[in-house]
Amino acid sequence: MQKTALVPYAHLPRTPHHNHHHVLTSTVDVFGTAHWLLAERAPQPGVDLLPFDALVVSVDPDGSVELTELSAVRARWPHLDRLPDGGFVVAASRTRRHDDANQVQIFDALGRETSSFSVGDAIEHLLVDESGHIWVGHFDENPVGIRRWSATGRLAWTSDGAAIPGLFDCYALNVSGTAAWACPYTDFPLVEIRPDRTDRPVRVWANRVRGSHAVAVHGERVAFYGGYGEEPHRLAHGELTETSVEPTDVGLLTLPDGSVPGRRRVVGRGGRIYVQAEPFTAWGVFDLSS
């Protein structure tokens, strides 16, 4: 089986902050900048240390580093992304009944909280687009599908009534520009969502690749990463026809040194899939367009 190695993309720099902080989460934003959310302590089951101060370390594609201190973060198991104005979104994956209005926190570029709101329990993916809208895909403990929110907490688009088959768990979500691509459980169709397009804002292609947790799309080409059972590192390629994804090739996606990752994070952005393996200090990239 053909192997494709990730290309090294961004590393968490060795700084005094890194040496004494725990990586809570990390992401790559819509403009290609990598971000790490650091805290002095790792979250512990049954131990409530909220709120806490945190540090965001941002590494631009050119390698420049920026530090942003966030005050009074309230997410135990957080999602993170950057807004186009330089601020940040931090969201708890699970809501707490007594504090669900504080599930999503918006911070300005100086790290000050400016607003908070709820987007619903069971966040699987949270990705910000170029316009500053926040895309949220949920897992099956709250099967509400996919939603797009403004940075002030206004619901801007919902998959309700969008005729997406089998949308029970948002396995894969890719946000690039102002559009999104998804591959949801249970039917795993490939879905293109362009809310700003008045004509046909949602397109659906039948797809035979099951269980993928990341998707990349470039023109008529598509790649799915991940799978069930013995295929967690599968990289399946396909081409778009009018109604379906036609498989063309299947291989393995490996780390840059040729090994396969254990625990990992994945982010889909257009034609790219970013992968971060434990200890979560480095991102690699697969680029479908290259």
C-alpha cells in the first residue's frame, strides 16, 4: 500500500512558557497560522480549577511567533480558533447546566473577554471562516448537525431542513474561505455548504468511504483521512462526479518520519489536512493540491 508522509508544518517553540505549561488544545486557522492553548495545569476528571489564565502561542506560516494571554478561561476541555480581527474563540466541548451561557468565550486581540454565549452541547469540531463566522459540528450525544454562528452568538445557518442524509454525527468538517465541507455519520456523504450562495447553498455527493475524520477538497479531487478498525491511518482519494465520489486510490498517511501516529488531532482547511500527533507540539500537513 502506498504511503504518503506528512510535511512538517509548524512547531511549538521552546520557550519558558512552553516548558512550564500544558498543551490544552491546538489548531490551524483559516489563514494557515498554527495556535496552541497552554495552561499551567492539565485538566483532571472531577477536579474543577475553573476559571484559569491561559496563553496562546501562535506561529505564522513564515515562522514568526506571537503570544496572547487570556484571562479567566472557563472551558475544561476546550476548542480554540482565531478570529480575523486577531481575537480568539475558546469553547467548551460539553455544556454545564449551571453555566451553559458561558460555553463559548470571545476574546479580543489583547486577551480580554468581550462576550460569551452557548452553541449547544457535544462539540466535535469548531472552525472559524474568513468572515469571522464560527462553524460548529456536533457529535451524536447532541445530534443537531452543523451550524454557523456569528462571533456575537447569532445563529447564521443551520443544517436543519438541508436534506443532508444521515447527519447524526459530524465526523469530518473542513472550513475554508466562507464555505464548509463535511462528511457526517451515518451515511458519510460528502457535503458542500455555501450559505452565502442563494442558488443551491448545499450540495451532496454519495460516498462509499466510511468513517473518515478529515476531508480535503481541491477542484474535482477529494481525499478522506481515517477510518474504522484497522484503517485509522487510511488516506482514500476520489474524484467528484455530478452525484457521487468515485474512489481512485487508497494508501496510508504517515508522520514525516514514516511512522503512524497514535493519539492525534486533525484539521481540514480546503485542500489541506493538518495532523498533530502526541505530544501535540508539532503540526504536519498533507496538501491535496501539491
